[in-house]
Amino acid sequence: MANDITTAWQAYTPTADNPWDAKKVGHLYRRAGFGASSAELDAGVKDGPEVTLDRMLNGGPADADFEQSSEFMASERSLPAGTPAVQLAAWWLYRMLRTPHPLREKLSLFWHNHFATSIVKVQNARYMLGQYRLVHRHALGNFRNLLQEMTLDPAMLIWLDAKESKRGKPNENYARELMELFTLGIGNYTEKDIREAAKAFTGYGIKQGKATFVEKEHDAGPKTVLGKTGDFAAKDVVDICLAQKACPRFLVTKLYHFLFSDAETPKAEFLQPLVRQYAESDFDTGKLVATMLRSDHFFSASVYRAKVKSPVEFAVGIVRVLEGNVGPLSLANSLEALGQVLFAPPSVKGWDGGPAWLNGQTLLFRQNLALALTSTEDARFGRRCDPAAVLSRYDRRTDEAAIAFFLRVFLQDDVSAEAREQLAGYANKSKATKYPPFWSADDVTKHRLRTLAHLTLTLPEFQLN
Amino acid sequence: MATRRDFLKSSTLLGFGGSVPAFLGTTALAAPASSKAGAKDTILVVVQLTGGNDGLNTVIPFKNELYAKYRPTIAVPKDKVFGVNAEVGLHPSMAPLGQLLNEQSAACIVQGVGYPNPDQSHFRSMDIWQAASTDATLTEGWLGKAMKAKPVPAFHLAADNEIAPLALNGAPARVPSVAKLEDFQLKIGGASGKDKSDQKTVIEAVTKGEMTTEGQPKLLDFVRRTAINTYESTDRLREIGKNYEPKVPYPASAFANRLKLAAQLIDAGIGARLFYVSLDGFDTHAGQGGAAGNHANLLATVAGGISAFYRDLSARGHGDRVCVMTFSEFGRRAKENGSNGTDHGSGAPMFLVGGKVKAGVVGDHPSLEKLADGNLVHSTDFRQIYAAVLEKWLGVDPKPILGEKFKPLDVFKA
């Protein structure tokens, strides 16, 4: 039983009742990455769970061209300090669309949301880029190192006002969020802990783009934080937080919501094996993620489609699946209306996620973006993401073949019979439509095929991840 | 201008039966003819100041010497304060609300509002205010619960990137978030009118379709409901408020634009009675400024927007129907910090604006002598104001929502 605590975290092995199939490959690629192309789906099914999971966890072969153009686009000349959020977001979207290691980008997104630093306050794209590189470096590494470096990260020093915090006049912002949002969660510390910890974060500043320590501005006196007393500096308080029992549990729970389910948190004892592993490995995130993604529970029915797609997952997913080549700046611009600007989360808490992504307005904007991406008639994207071109690449010539193709790549055929009939119905009806006289037969065919792609994307199931 | 009657005539609303989007469904039933008493139905506009507004620099005890002493760099000088009575005055940026009080008796200032054992986490404290409860787990909002008792049409007027607030959770139908009416449409890439309608038929049909067997039916259900609600309201919303000409100019701010959108929806007479608007940026830990600067600009945005909104509606005869209520998750520390800003605090003022609010100041300013952990101590529980708004303004029994403890505060004219 996948939800049985004794077996939930053991590795998934296919059975007759619970076989390895396209649905599972799609699920893995959506959660651990940003969706699978038709070729990736086929390879995943053929290669089986072990090989496919290894591929996902380790990433594909390094792509020197990709890293080179990514570096080039991130140079100070291309992205100077005054670059607006949307251009920086475009750069990251380019990485998500092209990376050979989607899981690393996905976990970087998790940590970006965890530390939720916004360029709106930091006002320096180089610092934001620096913070991205920090989370990317440690995305699947050690959380202790990530948090220690994050505490002295220039963007973070500005974001939570630690840069302004001086002996005798401590600013509490970083101390509070360190405990509430980064390590422990509410209820696991007191207001007094925050006021005391804030003293340890005095005296840090930024000089020439790097963190500095100004001894005379640091409160070197004794502090009592979470039951420990000493002349603590920043590093000591971070270690004290990491040593709390609440810390690995808090992080595992948050990662569970990110990778598994928006819905209710599982019982404490259910997550206990993961919590123990994370603590015993001294916060080895890569190892934790591997256990989670390989697990029987990850491939169980209760986790399947248990998340609402984030705007980034929605948009990048469509483009990756259609093997498109859209300009990332256009994509970044359109994500704003969907409620997610990378490098500009709405508050220290990050994006709320889950059902909060969807309301009347954002749902309409999602459907309208799906149309813009697939119609080839929108000036922002043009023909750079053309469903008709993908069909001909895979040699799908008929209406039936087109519907089958879109349902497989986007939803792995898991839709109601009614939805299938509706799509076939449109294919049929649209043969009788009177098209503008200047359209060629080829124009008409392509319009109908592109429309079938768009209609598939409007299925409610596609909003789920 | 589209009238309510056009709006109802052009829609096939009453034919939809069970799938009527709830906020329009109740509208069709609730919109009374203008001669009837129901046309005077009260309207509540909740304005959330996100980040923790510095109450002490909003309603200022300018006579008290401790005030200037606590705040050497950010105190507002006495001669800049907009006097309200002998003890307190408003930040100069709040003058538009001061003028509403002096000229139209249309503003009420409630001092020292908060709750016991104040929480200083933005998120926890905001949840407490929005749910009107300090329970450990909060899933429903006070307005959501009010709509359960009285399902009035409501709108969340959203900024970009802004999600629907907890305050509205628990309503019988999800309250729509709207940023711009003209954007509120489903685009379809049809080759002809027939092609478009064929596609729309498919989109609506697949939305209502049967459940798949696996996965999370609850979540899929949620997507379906949101989609049904949205598609059926888009065409109608676009007709509302076309060619709206405000009676007074609104300031050029996104916040004022959201209030203008509320005025459009009110004036369209579709029966909308509850609006929720937020303004972010009040977390002034550093470089807050005094009579001028960051915080002053935020207050000017709040006061300018609300004043224009009230004057516009008042000129249209809705002045006595509307009540605007402001709140923030907490006030800020009495003493400024070392970064010319203020850290998270507690007790702070609330404002009510409207033709029927009790004009003037309610309650005393929190003591500057007796602080709790450096914070101002509240004298009025915010739930007493909620109780008044629920009972006296919306006509909803506050007890099931707030419990027995909170007596309505006297904030409305008799």
C-alpha cells in the first residue's frame, strides 16, 4: 500500500495493478521538472522507472552550448544592475526551457520561493542573480551551507534589512523570518528569541557587492536564543536554529507540499522517516529528494494530480511539450498577469500556491495565454511554438491522430470520454466551417489542428500538475 | 451607459438553473427596482493596508512630548499635523480624510485597535484579522462567513500578483478577483463567428464534463467550479461600467483605480455590496520618513483614493449607502529603530468613511507611557468593529461569526 507508513517511502516497483506507464512518466516529469516532450515520454516508458528516475535525479549529459549562452546572457553587460525583474525572469525561463537538468531548476525555484527575495526591494539585478546562483549551487546540496551563505547574501542583507542593523539598534526582520519562514515555523520560538537573535545579526553590511563584517557595529555581548546563551554571531544563531528538532520537520513538510500535494499535510509520523533521514544526513537535500521521488508514495493515486500548476509550470510546460522556441522575454511578460514574476515574489512568504493560483481572472489569462502560444497568430510568440509543426515532425496526419497526440503529450490520455468526444466533435464540425476565401487548404488544416491543441489545453485537468 | 435593466435583459441568466455563477445569480434575484427600499442596500468596502501601518504616525498625539522623543528622525512636527481635536491630529497626508470629517461628517477614527497577545508575524497576524479568530488553524474569513449567512454579491479588486484574501474564504461561491473589466474575457481564435461559437461550446462542455476516476476529485472540482463561474460571467461584466465618467477626479494611482472600479460596479446597479481592496508596502523597517517620505506617500495614496471614491459616490447619491473600512495587520513599535524606520508593533487606528458613520474620534489614543514590550497597548478589540459592521451595516448576526464576547462598537450614526 502506497499510503502505508511502513512502505510509503520504499522505492516504487511496478506491479500489475500499478504498472509503469506514460501517466507515471508524465507525473514525474511535471513534478521534478517542467513536463515531458513526446520523445521523453516514449523513452521514459521504454526505459522503466530506475533508468528514468536516475536520468531525472542526475540530469542529462551536460550541454556546453546551453551553459555558454546562459552565461553570456547573464554577463554584466547583458544584465546590468538596473535590469528590471521581467528581463531577469526571462533569463531564468530560458534556463527552465532548455536545461538538461530540469530537477535542479525546479529545486532552485523551490528555494527561491523559500527565501522569497524580491528585486522590488533589492533593486539590484546583479545581487538577485547572485542569489539565484547561490540557490542553484545548493539546490540539491546541503541546506546548512545554503542557509549560512544565504544569511550573508547581499540580496538577502537588503531584503530583510540586516544591512541596516547595528549594535544598540538591531533590526529584527532577518531574525524573525529566519525562525518563522526559513527554519522553524510559527510556534517554535518566542518573541524574546527574535529580539535576542537580532543582536547577533548586527554589524553585517555590503561592500563592493560582497558581505562585510564591521566589528564596531556588531553586538558582541551575550545573547540567549532558543535556550542557548553565548556571545553569538550570525553563524552561531543559524546553527542553533538548524539544531532545533522542528527544523528538519518544517523543511520536509514544505518540500512535501512542493513535490507531492497542495492538499492537507500528512500526519507527523508519516513524514517521520524523511525527517529522520534529513536530520541524520545533516540536511542533504539531494538525498532527501531522491528518496521522495523514488518512493512508492510519490507514484500513488493520492499524489497524482494533487497540485494546481503554478504559472511557470503552466507556461513552460506548454512550450516544452510543444518543443517550441519562443522568446523568453515574451513568456516572462505574460506570466505577470498569471500572478508569478520570478525574482519578485509578492512577500517574504513567497507565493501561496495551490488553489490560490486560480481565480476568475488568472484562469482567463491562462486560457488566453494557451491560445496565444498555440495559435501562431499572436505577435508575442508568432510561429515559434506551432502545434501543427510538431504534428508533422511526428508524422501525425489525421484529425484522430492529432487528438490522440495532444491528449497523450499533455494529459497522458487520462481524460473523460466526454472530453474526447467534444474534441472529435469540433474536428468534425469545423470541416463544415466557411473559412475566409484567401485561406489555402493548408491554412485551414493547420488552423484546425492548432485549435485542437488549444482546446486540449482548456481541459480542467490541464490546470492540475 | 448600460443600466441594470439592460444588463438583466441581455443575459439569459435566469435560464441557467443550478450552474448560475453565484455572484450573478443572487444579483438577478436581489437587484431591486430603484423605487424599492432594497435599492438602498448598504455597501461595504474593506481596505487592507498590508505590511503593518504605523498607526502612531497616522493618528498623532502631537501634544505628548514622548512622541517626538521616541521618534527623533521620523516624528511629524506639530505644525504639520492636521488637527482633529485638542489631543490628536492626522498625518498631513491624511488631510483628505480630515476634510471629509470636517466638511461632511463622513469619517470616523477608531483609536487603539488590536487584540490580546498580539502576534508579530505579518502572516499570522493578517490571518487573525482576516479570520477574526486566534484559533490555531484558520481556513475561513469573517466576510466569507458573513456571505454564508447572507450571500451578497462581492468582488475582490485585485492588484497584479495579488491572490484572493483569506477574509473572503468560506463564501458559498468563490469571490471573483478582478483587475480590469476589459481584460475579463475568454479569447477564442476562431476563423468565423460559427467557428468561435463551436469552440466556445467545446470549452464550456469540457469544463462541466464528468469526473475522471483517479487523482484528486476535490481539486479538479475546484478547477471546474472556478471555470464555470468565470466563463459565464465574462460577457456580462464587460458591458458594465463602459463610458464611466467619475464626478470627481481620482488620483493617478493603481489603488485609486481599484476604488474607481468599485464605483463603476456600484453605479451599474448590479447589486454588488462587498468589495475588498489592498494596498501593500507598509512594512517600513527602514527609511520610513516623517511628514514627507515613504510612509507619507503611502498615506496620501490611501486618503486620496478613499476621499475621491466617497465624493464620487456621494455625488451619485450613494453616499449614505457606502462604508469604507481600513485595517492593517498591526501597528508599529512606539520607538523608531536604528534604520530610521519602525519594527512590528501592535495597537493602531482604523478608519471608517461614509455618510452614516459616526463622525469624529472613538476611543482614546493608546498610552505612550505604558508600553508592552515597547508596543502600544490596544483598548478596543477589532472584532467589536467587525461586530458593528456585521450587525448594524450588513444586517448579519455577528455572534456565529465572532462568538459571544464582542459587543458592537458605536461607530454608526443612530
